[in-house]
Amino acid sequence: MDTICLILVVLVIGCYGHKADSGSYTLKLENASFEDLHSMFKKIKGTGTGLSQHDKVFSAFAASLTASKTLEYGEIVKFNKVWTNVNNDYDPITGVYTAPEPGVYQFSCSVMNQKNKQLRVYLWKNKERTVAIYSGSTGYNTGTLNMILDLKKGDKVYIKQHAVKGQTYMYSEPPSNFNMFSGYLIH
């Protein structure tokens, strides 16, 4: 993108600029208005939103669970060690991520069950259950999920235990961070 913008600036200066007595080039906009140039940049970028890649709010988070836990039936998992929380849209106290604006978001989660015990959790969007992780029942097992969701501003996304008896055991060690939840705004 930067290369295209540089080429465009060189072309504009070549077409509309002139060499001053000092040897430098000055921009002469007799036949081109700012709106024309701005329109060209928007067409090159393809979004029509302007010149900056940062016109939208960026949001990203990553958090882990630092201790083993037996979840209550239907409990939201509170990933308490926050690694990244750009824009502070993830709340480690509630375990809930709140979309700051409409867009397409990507979420990932990995969990580990306690030895020879079961664990099943789901990724939830508001009050809608989406995809699950079931990590098995023998030994220590991990499970992962990846999901792309189209969200509206204010939508809530979280990991919640599936309300089934006996599928509630999360294993963790502070230095290993086996249980992770992360997400970010794609577009």
C-alpha cells in the first residue's frame, strides 16, 4: 500500500509539479483539487474510508487461566492473566469480551482437562452457544477451537461450561498457561 501511495505522489508531482529556482519541486494544483486526490487514494485503498489504516478502532486480547478450577454448571470461564488487552474490551473479572464496533472477529480458545476427568466448554455469542471443546476423559488432554464471528457493537463473547454433570474440570499450571482465550477484530 505504501509503495502505491508513493508512486501516486510521484505521478502527481510529475504531472502537476514544477521545478522551483531552488532545485526542489513544488506541488502546483491548478487542475487537481484536494477532493480529487483524496478520491484517488480511496480508490487505491479500496475501502472508501480514508487514508489511514487506523480509522477503525483496533481491538485484540489474549488471556490465560493461572490455576486449576472445577467449574460450576454453566459458569463463564474467567481467564484471569491478561497478556494483551488492546482497547480494554476483555474483562478478566467477568470473562466477557465486548465488541467495540461492528465487524468480523476471530476467536481462539484452548483448554486442558484435569487428569482422568472431563471438560466441555462452548464459545458463546451473547446467549447463543456456538462451537464446543471437549478435551476427553483419560489422562491430561487439550482441546482447541477457532471461530470467526460477525459481531455488532456491544455483542458479548465468552467461554462457558456446558451444563453437563462431570464435565467441569480445568487443569492449569501458572508457568504453562494451558488454558487460553483470545480474539481480535479482523475487519
